[in-house]
Amino acid sequence: MEFSKTKLFALVSLRLVIGWHFFYEGMVKILNPAWTSKAYLLDSGGFLKEIFGWIALNDAVLWVVDAMNAWGLMLIGFSLLIGLFTNISAISGMILLFFYYLSHPALPGIEYLFPVDGSYFIVNKTIVELFALFVIFAFPTSQNIGLERFYDKAKNTRA
Amino acid sequence: MNQDNNNKKGISRRDLLAGLASLPVLGVLGYGLHLQSQDRKKFNSSRLHNLNIQIPKGIPLLVDGPQLRLGIVGSGSRGRYIMKALGFVNPARIDEWTSNASKDKYWKEYLNEFLSQKNLNVKVTAICDVFDKNAGSGLAAAANIHRNGSSGQMADIPKRFLTYPELCASPEVDAVIIATPDHLHVPIAIEAAKHGKHVYCEKPLSWTVEETFEIRKVVKDTGIIFQLGHQGRQTESYQVARSLINQDVIGKISLIEVCTNRNDPNGAWVYDIDPEANENSIDWKQFIGPAPWHDFSPERFFRWRCWWDYSTGLSGDLFTHEYDALNQILDLGIPHSAAASGGIYFYKDGRTVPDVLNMAFEYPKRDLTLLYSATLSSEKNRGKTIMGHDAWMELDETLTVYPDRSSTRYRKEIEQGFLEPGKPFYSYVPGQDKVDAITTPTEKYFAGRGLLYTYRDGKTVDTTHLHLREWLNCIRLNNGAQPSCNIDQAFEEAITAHMGTISYHENRRTFWDEVNEKII
């Protein structure tokens, strides 16, 4: 896709900061063997509260969810950072963020133990990041800045 | 802008730069992760991991043996709660719970918890209550051995005894559960023990000092299995607290603060008066028992906790819960002295027991003070706090330990910034298989707020059920095994509470003469 310099800079920056966020969150969890989403899940609100609570209290399920979450975050972040398979990463990231949102929706009347860093109604930072990933998906830049450039190049060369 | 490049074959220098442009970011992130892991390493090498903490391992099994036949003396609200913990509930109540459960998730869980409660292999063969309505309700619950609603199958209604001596003498009864007002605990317990019946008695043990000695002697002489109804003995966090303190996690303890904070009529013992209560439906003379005579008074009958004539006040009724928890954790025993003060400051409803009470118990041999502070007209939550030189411990269903800024033991960790004064560094939530050493801000936050879950093996378990089970297990084992709140623990509980009460009444400090076993 062709972009002006400013647009490309804006889109690549957005991709990198989200990648940065995902990758670091994922790695911190992977590197800490004691990390678990248990408390976060137990603190869930909204209409799926019970399902998240069930996950939290089932050790085997929790183990799978924790592993998928940590490795998912890391791989999505890594992909966005290096610029490879970013379309699938962006979609996966949106799905992951949607689950976070379902667990802690910003709806009036729901209070969480963990404090909220602002005032939100329906839209919170999770939703903002989710839609930012949608932009990454709609305007892919990894063929411009990223490893996909070589992949693309190789394809063109073959053709 | 890269259209030109794409049209050319091969990878240009420009392609290389553009393709790898973002990789330096990984270096920065790598550095960030390195810093993070350094912190973690420091933590892993710290002394917090070298503890051997004893975590309760699930629910003890039920000991096999013949079905035990129980007699219940006092089937009022507490008596019926105990019956529920044994597996017997009035079918009308089950109907009510079922109807609620269809609309409300809380009630659904409540009902399911009761229905899935382990069968203790007991039956209630005798009920004694001086109020006809309570007796009837207890009998209906006792007959409901299949935990059915009123349309379900019931067993035969057990026998109602009009007086407790008759119940205690009955050959149909192996063990007696006492859930009466305080002034009747010991007379009934002595009667039961003299007939060789095992006893589960609600707290506090006794109403007077003299009878405390009597019941201890009778229980020891007869060799019955006695359990006092402090179900807090089954609270996991107390067992964990004991383990942590034994390993010197909080340092030398100088002060313990325990409290009662209630602020509603029910909590202040102003219970509803049943419209069916009258001189015909209540055996008033038997209710009075050893208490000074008073003409029939439904108010005194239902709100007996408000009068010294039948009650032991805040000290016997509520402080004993706190005391027994600490006696379990620290083996406190009877204090050297007690000083109490307080008054009737809010509920000026004719009661004689104070609604605000403060008591200080001194333990010079242990170099510590146990402080109790209670009000029935404020719910400002003040939990149980055990204060050590190195850390303090807050206790509830959950347990949280906070390092002290001036700790000697943790000085290095605090200097390194690894421990933050005032931020929790250990937490325990019931049902977990470990005590968490807390590191991340999220963990600290959740621990500080105390996630209140009473899970054991992933399920909520009624501590009264566990406490009864322990008593029944000791009866069935019949090998000298004693329940956790046995007569010695009960004796310490009662004497401590009496020392506080006497101090309040006589407006002086009371002392325990250890050698002559006397309150002076």
C-alpha cells in the first residue's frame, strides 16, 4: 500500500507502540512463573462474569488460558514489531482485547477491585487499542517497514 | 513511495533498512525485560521464599462408625443453624430456598451448598426447647433426613423432651448439642456429661466463674468428648497465621488488637419478638433456670443477650470469638490481668449489658497486650491485627502481612526497595494451596484489598459443619483424640471473658492467680 511519508510514519508508529505494549506484557508474564490471571478473572464484571470466574477456579482451564494469553500477547507483539504476518496479528490482538473488555466492561454500575485510571462509559482504553489494531489491519504497513517487505520482494522476484 | 523499489528485482539497501527498521525496538524492550528480571531475581533470592508454611490440606475425612444419635437442647435460630450444618433443615425452609433459588443465583448456590454438604452419618433423635414453636420447627427439621421440600419424603418425627434432664437421660441419645442462652450452658452440659453423653456446647462456655470450674471437672472426670462451638477453629487463615508466626515472620509481638464493629439492631441483639410467644407457648420457669426470677417477658426471652441475667455481654458473646482465634494462633492462655470499661451509650432500651466495651488484657510473660474494642453502633471495620516489630498481620478469612518501616529483620529488603513499608508482602486467600509472596503492584493491590473467598477444595464450606465433624470424628475414634476447642481451651476462653466482665462490673483491674486458679 502506498502512503505519504507522514501517513506511513503515523501508521508504523502506531503499529510499533501497540507491538511494544503487547510484547512487553506477554514477556513479563512468560518470564514470571508465578504470574496468573486468576485475580483479574475473579474480579470480572458484566454478563460473562461467571464464565471468567469459572475459568479462574479451574486450575487446568486457567493454566491453558494463562499460557494462551501470555504467549498470544508476546507473539502478537513480536509480529507487529518486526512487521511479519501483521494482518493476522492485528485480528488476533483485537479478539484478545475483546475478551479483556468482556471481562471488565466499562459499564455503569459495575465496580472493580482494581481501580480504573479514568472515567469511562462503554469506551475505555482497551476499546481504543482494539480499534487502533483495526486501523493497523486496514492500513497494513509491514510491506513498507517490516520483514514482510522481504517476503513481498521474494514473491515479486519469483514472479 | 516504495513503488519504485517493488518494481525493481532484488533487495536494495533501501529495502534492507526499511525491512529491519523496527528491530532496534526489540533491543530496548530486551533491556526493559532484563531490568524486570533483575528485580525478580533479587526477589527470588530473598528470605521470603525460605518458609515452610503449613497450609490446611482440604477437608478431613469423616471417621467411619455407627450412626450417632443426637439430642438438641435449644432449637432456636442458632440451634437450627447447627442442625443445618448437620444436614437437617425444616422442609418449609427448603421450599423457601428452592423458590428463591429459581430467581436468584445467590440462593441457588446457597441451596446447592447445603444439598451437597457431606452426610455426617448422624440422626437427631431428641429435641428440647422451652418455646413450642422452636421445638416444632426443630422436630420438622430433624425428620427431614433426605433434605426434601415439604412434598418430599420424611422420616419419623423424633421425640420432643419438655426438660433437658429428661433428654440427657434418654437412652436414645448418644451426644448432646447445646444452643441455649448462656446461663443454661453449664447446667445442661453437666447433666449431659453425668449421663455419659458427649457435648457440643455453643460459646461461651459458662455464665459464672464457679460453674467454669465445675464443668471442667465433670468433663475430665467423665471423659466425654467436649467441643466448644468456636467454629473459627476451622478457619484456614488462622492456621496459616500460626505457621507464619511460628517462623518469626512478623518478629516480636507486643500488641494485638481485636474488635467488634456492628451497627444494626440485629447485631445489637434486638431480635424480633415472635407473635406466637406467650406464657402458654413458653416454659418460662425453665427458661429462667439459675437466673434471678423475673416475670414473663417476651422481650427478655428473645433478646436475652441484652441482660446479664442470661447473657455474658460483649465479653462472653463476641470477644470470645476473637480471643479463641488468637488463643488458637498464639497459645495465649489466661491473661495475667484484665481492665475493662465501657457503657450503654447507644441502645438505651432497658438493657443491662454495655453496647460499648473496651478491654485490655496483659500477658507480661509474653510481653504483650491483647486489646479488645467493641461498639454495637458503628460498622467502621477494624479487623484483627497482630503487631510485631518486623511486620503486622491483618487477619480475617484472608490473611495479609505488611512489613514495618523500622523492622530490623527486613531492613536490607526495605533499603533495597524490594519491600515497601505499608504494602503487603504475604497474602493468603482460603482455598489456595500456597501463601503468596507478593511482588507485582497488581498483586499488592489485590492483597491489600483482600479478596474475600472462602473456598476450600474450590467450594465454600461452612466452618460450623467442619467444627461439628471434628467433634463427631473424635467421638467415633474413641482413642483419646480431642477436638480443637476442648474443655481446656474452653476453660481459658471462659475465664478470660469473666475477668473482663468482672473488671467492668467492679470498675477495677482483675488478676489471674495462676497457682491457686482464682480470679482476684
